[in-house]
Amino acid sequence: MARPSRLAAALATVLVLAGCSGGAGVPDGLASSRPPVPAPALPEGVSYQELVRKLDGRANSHVQVLTIRPDARVKMAGLHGSALAHAETVREMAKAAGALAAVNASYFDISTGKNYGGYDGDPLGLYTERGKMLSEATNGRTALLIGDKDGRIDARIDEVTTEGQVISDDGARRELDGINRVPGRILGCGGVGGDRLAVTEVPMEEPYGGLCTDDAELVAFTEDWGDGTPPGTPDSAEAVLDRNGQVVEVRQPAGGPVPEKGSTLYATGSGVEWLRSHAHEGNKITRSIRMNDMTGLPVAGRVDTAVGGRYRLLRDGASALGDAAASTKKAPRTAVGVTADGALLLVTIDGRKQGEDAGATLAEAAELLASLGAKDGIGLDGGGSTSMVVGGELRNHPREADGKATERPVANALALFAR
């Protein structure tokens, strides 16, 4: 990749601060050389460093980089809090799970959003945890896919779709619209048949930054949701399934607890008639969902962890941002890169503090990943969500849009565990 001269100039001003740390709520007078703490003890093949870089050639930003070699004796996994429906901080999630390190992952239905649906832990787009899909894809958007190949971490970045269905033991089939989200609301659009822009009612199949609606859906809830399913309208219905997929109850209206080790199928519109016809007590219903690449074929290889993003930053070492490369918006960023030899780079960039951390544009985040050796790159949720935890310590300085230092609860994390 031919890099702009401003990046080349910036590389000459790198300050490496291995093992340095900061935390939420740090006073605004903090100097650039942040107070050091002992370097975290990490397994062989895993390294952590902090950098200060002039990403735009003028203003500094603190950068945290966790590098995981593909042969390291560790495993990567998606991680959510005690309930998928509710957000927790990355530090809380990492501590509860015993993770060695973690960064924030999915975009989510944040409570301050204009289209908030009431569940602040709801991940937007694809999310798979330990091989179990907990949220369907925003079809066509880029995702980070992590599996295991011959005992080595196999990390890839690709554009994916998901295709789900339910099958009753009487042979009847129906499309599955989603997993673990409020039925009828598709934040970010890019769902399956019937989605319409909330404002204009124009049909929308592509990803979009707003809200789509669909008045006829079938949505699955798993026990990971950890909360009662949303209260339904009088004409909604919900089949409650045990761990074997057997119907134990059909409740109407929908809304209520998800059984331990079980699930539910929540229906609106024409989905209600399908449940009435095929989800009788004692019947068995099988749920399946497949992850496809953009050719429509199943994604190759094993995928244990999948996290959807919004922007692909790099493809084969070059910027993949397209029109988004022109954006001049600077913000804290969380990005993931994969090098040519398969190493995984987890990167956070601090921002929103004048004279201390300028943040980065999308293009600058892509350039940074390339300078660190990434071949492919993806941007995960950023802004106030950006968090890096290593060795139990919050290593970056998260800040909200108003510059306030705070540790934001988020939907989930990408976590590192000892094998």
C-alpha cells in the first residue's frame, strides 16, 4: 500500500510505552507520558504495547496494540455480560470471565440512540460466541471471523450474510427473521424479506444507518438473552421450547421468560398464523441458521467467534473504505487487523481530549493498521465504547462525545483466554 507522506512522517515520531496504563476518570491535566504500571504477564506469542502517534501528522493520539500470533497457546472468544439484553463494561465482562485481555466489539442498541429499542445490550449485526450464533448479520456488512485450524488461531475478515429457517416436525418451514432482538425493529436494516425504512416505508434490503421495520416476523430468543422477551401486542404469539426444541407452551400475546437451556419463537403478523398451525404443544421445531459469504455459499472453515462491524478498513493491504475515506470526523476507534502471516492485531485509539488525544478518522485508522503490518482490517464500535483491558487493567482512556472520561457499558467484547 502506498501510504501518504503524512503517515511516513508520523512514523518517525513514535513513542513506545510498553506496559503503560491509564484508567477511566483520569484528571484532564494528565501528561502524555502516562503513569506506568507493571507490564502485564501474557502468554508466549502475545504482546502488548502502547504508542503515541501523530496520525494526521500534527496532533498526538495514544494507541494501544495487542498482538496475538496464530500459534500462541491462547484462544479468542466473544464475550457478553450476565445477560445479552443488558450492557456491561469490558472490564466487568473480562473480570467475570477470567479473560487475559479484551476489547469492545459490536455496535449495539445504545440507550442514548434516537431509535433505542429498550435493550442496551442488544448487539447490532452478526455476533457468534463459542460457535453459537446470538445475533443475525446485517446482511452484506463486514465481519471478523475467528476459528481454529490445526490448533492455530484462524482469523479472517469477510462480508457475510445469514440465512435462517425453522422446521416443524410436520415438515412445515418458515424463514427465521432474527435472533435475540425486538421483533419488528431492524436497527441498521440489512435484514431479510419485508424490511422497510421506518420513516418512508420504502423497501430496504441493504445495510443502512437508520431503522427498518417489518410487521411480519419470526424471531428466536435464546437463554443468553437473560431477560423476559419484549411484551407483545395483543395479536402476537410466542412458542416456548425446551432444550430439545419441543413446544411446551404457546403464549398469546408474546412476552415472558425464556426457559433455562431452552428458547422461544416470537411471532408477529403472518408469523402468528404459522405458529398456530405448526407449533402445537408437544411438537418439535428445529431452528437452523447459516452464515454465507457474498457468493451465497456457506462460509468455509470453522467459525467459533464472529463480530460484525460497519466499515472494512483494509483489503489486501489497501484502503477498502471507498467514499467513507473522505470523512473528516475524528473519534476514538477500535480496530482489528489480520497480518499476512495470520497474526491478530487488536487496536484502540484514544481521542476527544484536546492537546492529549486527537482521535482518528476512518482513513487514519486504516493507515495505522497498515503501518502495524495488517493486510485486512475492520472497524468495530468506537467513540465512547472504545475500551482496551489487559491484565485486569483498563489501558486506554474512554471518553464520551462531550469529552467526559467514563467507562461505557457495551454489548460484548472480543476476549483473550489462556488455552
